[in-house]
Amino acid sequence: MHTSFATTTRGLRRDSPPMRLFDKAKRLGIWNPSTIDLTRDIADWQRFSAQERDLILRLTALFQAGEEAVTLDLLPLVQAVAHEGRVEEELFLTTFLFEEAKHTDFFARFLDEVAGSDHDLGRYHTPSYRALIYEALPAAMGRLSSDPSPMAQAEAALTYNMIVEGVLAETGYHAYMTMLEANDLMPGTREGIRLLKQDESRHIAYGVYLLSRLIAADDTLWTPIEARMGELLLHAMGVIDEAFSCYEVMPFGLEMDTFSTYALAQFQKRLDRLESARGKSLAEIERVTARVISEDDG
């Protein structure tokens, strides 16, 4: 039974980080994968070598399954936050789930209309990728259905926001743009990736906020959070290594060190943010998060 409702008891905290992110999602997240023009992308695809097509298919297969996995697995986090009465966070998380579904739609359209794929792309899902997307992600999210504790929420957020999005996906976006932007290839795909990345930046901002809030409330969470992130980071870096090891000469002139360095830098800057949350008040966490949100174009 409900006994009261936030909007008729205390009102919404419109200056809170989740509401700021919700406002951004309403302004920036309403785009339709079906309306992106892929005409030139189809023509560009026909000119790629077999190895270039294979690399783009590999990268897309990783994104496609990852976006679908989160669409399938995110609901327990929404429910855990809702059960705590954090309506501002729940409002933002409704956009999170919608956007992941939209990203799944975008990559499926690319595979159908540009690559002409038969969708049998599981061969691109390497051991490290499977450890993250097939195992760690659904386990962490699914655990929340029976254990919505702060530690369980932290593991869900660090698995998806810090590792899957913050390391793996952001490095993948960097790869797409490195391959396509410099050569002015597939403008529709680039536009889709730009919009996807903008959406994901809000998701990561929320994940860092959630983890910071949990750490600030209970410092004993820091050690297991740090340890688990270290374990999962090894899998994320393994995905990069396994992808590069499949090619004697990497298509588009990509170099592994460039992407390994980028991935670690993305991880480290957010790890530093989380560590700085130790001993902080919730008000301090919200001030820092609000500043980051205002500076981020996503």
C-alpha cells in the first residue's frame, strides 16, 4: 500500500542531480533512430575492404548485445531505487531504460540496412566480453531483485556505469569516431554514435552520483567497490586486447596502445571522483555532481 506520494507531500527537488539529468534527457534524448539518413553509409560500406567490414561488424556486435543486455537487465535497479522512495532518481531512470532500448534499435537498423548482416554475430563475443555482458552484468543487476542493499546497488552501478559504459562503451565510441570521422565516412552512423554517446554521458553521470552517494553514506563500501572495479576492469581491457589480436594488420590504422590508454584514462578520472566522495556530505556530493552535469554537453 502507498501511504503518501512525494509530489503531494514534499514536491520534487528540481535542483537535485537526478532531476538535472532528467531535464537534460527531456531536452537532448528525444531522437529517433529510424529518421537518421543512412544513404551514404550504405554506399561507403560497399567500398570497404573485407577486413574493414569485419572490424566494424565486430565493434557493432559488441555494442548491439551490450545495449540489449542493459535493456533486459536494468529494471531491478529502477525498482530498488523506487522502493527507497527516491522519486527523482526513478524519474531519470525511466529515461535510462528508454534510451538503452533506443540504442538497441539503432544498432539493429545499422546491421539490417547498412551491413546487410544475418545477425549471427555471436562469434565476435570473446571470453572477456562474455565474462562482462553474459555473466557479470546480469548477475549484478539480477541480485537487486532479492538484495537491494547499498552494496548490491553499488555493484550494479559500478558494473554497468563504471565498466561497461565508462570503459568499454566509451572506448568503442572512440574507435568508431577514429575510423570514420577522420576519413569522412558513414555520416549517418557517426550522427547516431554522437547521439548515443550524449545519452550515455548522462547514464555515467548518474552512476557516478549513485556510487558517490553510497560511499559518502557508508565508507566501508569503498574497499569492496574498489576491489570489484579492479576485477572487472581486467575483463574490459581484455576485450580490447582480444579485438586487436584478431588482425595481423589492424584496419583503419588503429593502434592498441591508443585505445588502452584512453580506456584507462576514462576509468581513472571517475575512480578519482568516487574516492573523493569518501567522508563527504550528501550536499557536497550533490554540488560536485551538479557542476559536472552543467559542464557536460550530454
